Amino acid sequence: MRSPLERTGVAVVIAAVVPYVTLKVLWLAGSTIGVSDEAALTELHSTRMVVGNNVTIVLDVLAVGLALGLTSDWGRRVPAWIMLGLGAGATGLLAPILLGLPLGTVVQLAVRGSVRTAGMDHLSPWVFATVYGGFALMAVGISVLAWRYAARRWDEVLRHAPEPPSAWVVVLGALGLLPFGAALLWWGVFGPGTSGPQAMDAVSQRTTLVVTGLLAVGGFVTPLVRGMASSVPRLAWLLTWVGCTTAALQAPTLVLLANGGHPSRAIVLMGLLTIPGSSAYGLMVLQRRLTRESRDGQGATVRGRGGAHLLPDVSSHR
């Protein structure tokens, strides 16, 4: 039985998805709704955009499935790696929008007196409100539901701070997270130049790059700062999770979407380092904690409210 908060969260996610999916389906069916010039219409029917629109529809459907799973009894019986994988994808794609775009919009409005970006010249303003407003609503809904779900299923893990992994994993994480974070901070502060994402030169977009860069750096540093992590373990897990997943998802997003689908060599090289480095670092920090739980004799038997199984037996890798 879902609580009122959970029902509200699911309703928010569905309300965010329906207008977005409807718009994408109309475009795939040949509609020109929201398109304001011929150049945008040509791009809309390109192979890259058709594939992208189909992929984003699937991702939105998965977001609804995730919201339902986070609030259902069957969702607490699903193998942990499935829920973690879906949650990581949602976090990595939505965190920069939820945290960066509102701040960037305010900054741009204060600096420029307008929230317009280059893309707004080709699409009607309501399209941006539908797309990014929907993303923000979805992010809020899933964030609330995911935190409640994690607090129930993995409460014993969240009570203890994330620990630094082995030295080679720290090196791998540094290669994956720090260059990515530094590059986005540079492009956000000084502009994309010739090597960065050319389509993201508006103040609001550059602010989002800065926020994304800070998240990546924070994801790397947090498990290494034992004092801070130990005093606020849940916040430490949140920073580590959001930082690692954001880097792992935003790196390929930049490769696929930056510069009209023609990324610079710097972006491609950075992606090749960031995707495996950030993923391995986040997973090994989590695995270290789970292994510690298993050694304490708790990993296979920890129970949450109502006896719901929390953690798989790490030694069996189920």
C-alpha cells in the first residue's frame, strides 16, 4: 500500500513524462508542432534525432517503471543490481538538470536579462518548458521516492560512511572523475572554446556545466575525507552516488549530443576515461562497504521494515 507521499511522487513522474512522450511521438509521426524554421525541421527528421527520440521515449517509460518499483512490494524483491542500475541511470541523467538548470536560469536572467539560448531560435518556447520542466519534475519525484526506498532497503549500509577503496581503484577513479570535473569547470567558467561542447555557451548552460563538474569532483573526494563522511554518512553516500553516476552518464551524453553529434577529440577522450573510471570507483566504494557488512555477519541477514530483504549475500554475487 503506497503512502500519500509515494502516490504523489508517482503522479508527479507520470505527469512529467506524458507531455514529453506525446511531443516525441508526434515528431516521430511527422508532425512539425513546436518547430519554428526549416533548419530545425530538417534536423528533427535526421537519423540522429529519430534514434534519439526513440531512445528518450524508452528512457521515460523506464522512469515510470522505476517510480512504480520504488513504491511497490515487488520493487523491494527485485535484485538489488537492477534497482541500482535504473537508479544510477536516472540520477546521472537528471541530477545536472535538477541542480544546475534552475540555478543557471536565475544566473542568466540576472546577468543577461533573458533566459533564451541558441536553441530557442529554432523551437517554440513552450517546447523548452515542456522538455526541461518535465525533466525537473521527474527528477524531483524520483529523488524523493528513491531516497525513501534506499532508506528502507539499505538502511544498514547508509548508517556507515563510504570508505576509500584500494589504491589502484583510487587512481582509476581519479582518472575518471577529476579530468572530467576539471574540464567541465573550465568550460563552464571560461566557455567551451574549440574543444568543449559548442552548443552550450549560454550562461544557464555553462552554469550547468559547472554544477556537473563540481558533482564529479565531489563524488571522488567524499569517500576520501573520512572525518566528514563519518559525521554525516547519509550525505556522504548521496554525494558519492550523485557524483559518480553523473560523471558516468554525462560523459557519454556529451559525446552523443555535443556539437550536433560531432564531438571534439577532447570530449571523446574524456569519455573513454570517465565512463569506466567513475563506474569502477563508485561500484568499488559500494562493494567495500558491502564486503564489510558481510564480514560482520550482517550482509545476508539484514532486514528492514516488515522483514524486507535488504542486501544480497555478497560472497555469492547474487
